[in-house]
Amino acid sequence: MSDHAHEHHTGPIKTPSQLLWTSFFAFVAPIFIIIGLVYFVTSGNKPAMGAGDPELAVAQRIQRVGTVELRDANRPLALGDAVYAAQCVACHAAGVAGAPKFGDTAAWAPRIATGYDALLTSVLKGKGAMGAQGGGAYRDEEIGRAVVHMVNAAGGNFAVPEAAAPAAPAAAAAPAAAPAAAAAAPAPAVVVAAAPAAAAPAASATVAAGAGEALYKQACAVCHVAGVAGAPKFADKAAWAPRVGLGLDALTASVIKGKGAMPPKGGSAASDADIKAAVQYMLDAVK
């Protein structure tokens, strides 16, 4: 017979104990490892939003639902070119984030075709990277004038909007006896005079904080929300880390003078104090 009939084929497993351990590591161990990983993933404590930064978590819980801003409704309407220079030039001069460039007929043509009302609505509500302009430093009619200024520079022929006629005072419809009754009513001056003077500083601080947030939403958010043109994103600690070390005053000075793609004052007409409040608002978000 051939010698091949007497050959014995042997493998790495020679004893029952080796077979047992091989079966354990090949089948049982992976099952326990998988179960352990699943348990770790499903039962691990996940930090809530802002838990890593207690101050940020508190700020998120107590942030204001809205702000109150007093304006002079009787002031003359600003001209469209002035509003454009203060509010729109930062993006529309260079076509930042897809904004149609000022005077670019081809870019503005499809927008002009939608009509003035549609364009104004888009601007007031915000569209794409452009934040909502309604409720900012300018009245709706003034924003409309800026829209007309840009449209007409690109070949449009929109009429310049005027201020809406003031509503008739409600007192004019009151009966003749109303003035006498009003005169007889007790004056509320005593209640106002009784307000504690200590509340004034707190109110001023609230107004300043509100001014910073309002200016950010009005002029800064258009670039800082999406990080347009290298602007550090809002609340991005890594992007803001090297800037935080410069301090509030140095950052404020850079914004006032303009830096890189950012025009002076972010393209706004805000006061230096409001610029500083807006910078402080962005710094507070990364502390």
C-alpha cells in the first residue's frame, strides 16, 4: 500500500482542553464583549446640552424670550443708500454667502421679477444666510428703501416707499365728557415717583445686554452663524479661544475699525457702546 495511507493529519488542537478554550474564545467571549458594549452605550450617562459649562447651561435656561426696545416713530425715514451702507453693504458689496452683488444686473434680474413685496418679505423674514432684518434698528419702510436702492441700481424701477400714514388717535372719537372724566381720574405720578431708585442700574444693565443681542441678530449673525468668510461661528469655543485671550476692548476695537472681510462696525451704524455690547454677547456664549 502507499505510504499516504499511514500519514496522520494533525492540527493545532490536540487535547480536549484546547478545544474547550478555542470554542470559548471563538464564540462565547465575543458574545459577552458585544453585550458589554451594548450595555455601556445604552446605560452610560450622557451629559445634557451645556452640562460641560455650568454658566452656559444657566444662561440657556434663563435667556430672555423677547426684548423691549423704544424707538422714535416720528423721526424722518432714512434714505435707501444710507440704510444700504449701514446694513447691507457687508454682504452685497462682495456677494458674500450668495448675496447678489450691488449693481449686478444678471444676479438681480430673477429677484426683480418676483416684485417688491416678495423681496421685502424675504428681507424682513430672512432668507438663506441673511438674518431677519425686521425688528432691527430700521423700520420696515427704511429696509424697503434699501431694497429699492439695490434693485434700481441693477436695472429695476421700483418706487421708493414712504412712511405709512399715522393712525387717528383714539381720543378723537371719545365723547366730550371723556376729557372731564380723565381730568378727574387720579394721576399715576405718585406711583411712578415711588419706584425705588436702586432699580435703575439693573434696568440699564438689562437694556445694554438686550442691545448687544439685538445688534448681533441684526448685523453680526449673517456671518457668525455660518462662519462666513472666516468669521468665528457663534458659541464655537475652539474658534473663539484665540480671540477670547485678546480681551473685550481689543476685540471691540477690531470690530469698530473692521478686519479682514468684516467692514467697520460690521457694516452697521451702531454706536461704539452697542458694538461693545454685541461683542460681549458673543463672548458670553463661549465662556
